[in-house]
Amino acid sequence: MKTGIHVADAMSVNPVTISITKTILECARIMVKKRVGSLLIIKEENLEGIITEKDLVHFLAKGLDPKATKVREIMTNKILTISPEEDLYNAIIRMKREKIRRLPVVNKKKLVGMLTINDVLKLQPALFDLMVEKGNIRLDKKKEKYVEGTCEVCENFERLYEIDDQYICAECRDEHTAKSAGE
């Protein structure tokens, strides 16, 4: 189901960025001051990593010194990104599948913005309602039942979910759900 809305239409165009040399304490202070849940780490305009509230909690649990530890030591450097031209629906599906709440927006290897769930909800609250109705977002916290095996659609070995008497992987399930929603 395409929305006709591009990621560029919903994203924040000035995400909060920091250099890789900042300390964890500096990161925490910036996050509080700017009222954000994550910081993007850049080096010479290239996206190097991301640090989130969750990263800070894990860091604190280890009992390390926030004044001495540099952001590069705890940041996530395998970053999922999205193009500004991508449809908003695809971004939401990707966030759901990867269990993330934010996606840096990159165009030609250059950081151009940040898309968060809150950005989507501000722009398109009806899309959230539609996804709940169609079952793409589960409001209840029940675990989905799955088995492991070969997907009957793409033939990849994955976690499989029973959909319309077929055992299919999450990606094929999302495509099937998107097609069903478009009918």
C-alpha cells in the first residue's frame, strides 16, 4: 500500500548530530537539552553511527565512566538508513520489521534528515490507524507464533508465519499484507 507521501515530506530536516570525539556525558547532556532520543554521529558529513537512549542505558548498566568514554566506543555503527524518495509506507514497514523507531535519511551518502515514528504520526495519524486495523502494528504485546523453515513464496530459510494456509517469512507476509490492504 503506497501512501504517495515521500520520506522527505515527513522527516526532520535538521537532526541533532555530534562528532565522534564527544564523551557519553556530553551526549546525554545534548540529548536532554535538545529533547531528542538519539544523536547521529557524523565525520566530515558522513554518517558514522547513532547513539540512542537505549545505548546510554546499556552503557550505564556496565558502570563505565561517562566523562572518559567516547561515543565511538558505544555507538551503533551498522546503521539502517532510508532514501528521501522512498514511500512513507515502506519506511514504516521497515521500522516495524527491524524493530526500530528512527531511520536516518541519506541521499547520495549524505545525511539529509531523520525519520522517526513521531514524524510519521504527526504527518499521517490516519496511516497508523489503518496499520492497526490491517494488523501491521500489533497493539497487544502477544508474541506471534512462528516456526522455522523454508518460505513457501521466496524459498528462503526463515521464521515462518501461517498466512492464508501458507507458511511465509516476515518479508513475504508484509508484502502480502500490503497487497491485501491495497485491494
